[in-house]
Amino acid sequence: MPALSRIAATGGGLGVIALVLVLNGAGQMLFAAHMAQHLLLIALAAPLLVLGTGRIAVRPVFAWCLFVGVFLVWHWPAAFQWAAGSVATQMLELGSLLLAAFVFWGVALGEGALSDGARALYVMTAAVVTDLPGVVMVFSPRALCVMPGENAARFGLTPLADQQLAGLLMWVPANLVFFGIATFLFARWIGEPKPLVIS
């Protein structure tokens, strides 16, 4: 990747992180804003930083499990409500999500032993598993995910509508990124010249 493109990607990733921090106030009152912070870190900041700065060399299975595990932990209501209790725990939550996503995208977008087809499968399976909390949020008949300082009414929403909006953010835009990258990797794999086998 050209040096100028790397600088632009790194700058873009840092800019997204700055936006996440700006949204922190709204994220205390609106669960959807809090999920938007997660989405920006996972689907934009982390892949941009990987493209700009490189990757951490880890085994794909470890990277996948780390990302999915951290994601699921922080989307458990008790965990994110605990994290909202102080600035330090908020930064722990956001920082661990960013780090886990950076490691995950480092495998998906880096060079290594995996073929592009395997990378596509790696990304798609993570997308399917991380969809689960969003599906629960959208279809739950009551508000399960409420921030400690919840003030959805200020934004014209009920707590349930806030949760449903958060679930849709996790479900639709995140899948556009994950499946978009997976499709690109799969198409590149299909287009790779295959060795000719003569029997």
C-alpha cells in the first residue's frame, strides 16, 4: 500500500476514534448512540488502522475468538451498564473493543497463510455470530438494554425503541461492512489463477 494511502488510512482511523469520544455524552443517555460508538470502532476505525499501520501477527483462530468473545461480553447488559459507571471503565470497554477488532481485521486484511477464500469465511462467520445480540435487541418485546443514564425521551424515543434502533445499527450497517469485505475477499479468491492439475 502506498505511503500516502497508509497515512490517509491512519488519519481516518484516528478521526473515527475522535468521533467516538465526542459521542460519549450522547452514549450515556441513548443506547443507540452507545452502539454507534461500538460500530464506528469495530467497522471503521479498526480496519482503517490496520490498513494504515499494519497488523499484529497472531493465529487466525485466536484473533477470531478474541474479537467475538470481547464483542459478546460487552453486549451483555450487565457488562455495558457496569462500564458506563465511570470514565475509566468506559475507556476500558471502548479500548478493548478497538484492540480486539484491530487484531481481527489484521488477519482478515493482512497477509499470511490464509487464502482469500478462508479470510472471507473468517469474516462471514464472525458477522453471523456477532449479529445475535442485535437480533435479540430488535425483536425483544421489552427493553433489556438500558444505559444507567438513559434519557431516550429527550430524543423522542422510548427505551424499547432506543434498543431496537441500537439493534438495527448493529445488524444492518455492521453487516454491510463485514459482508462487503467478505465479498471482496471471496471475489479476489475466485479470480486468483489456480494451478493446472494434469492427471
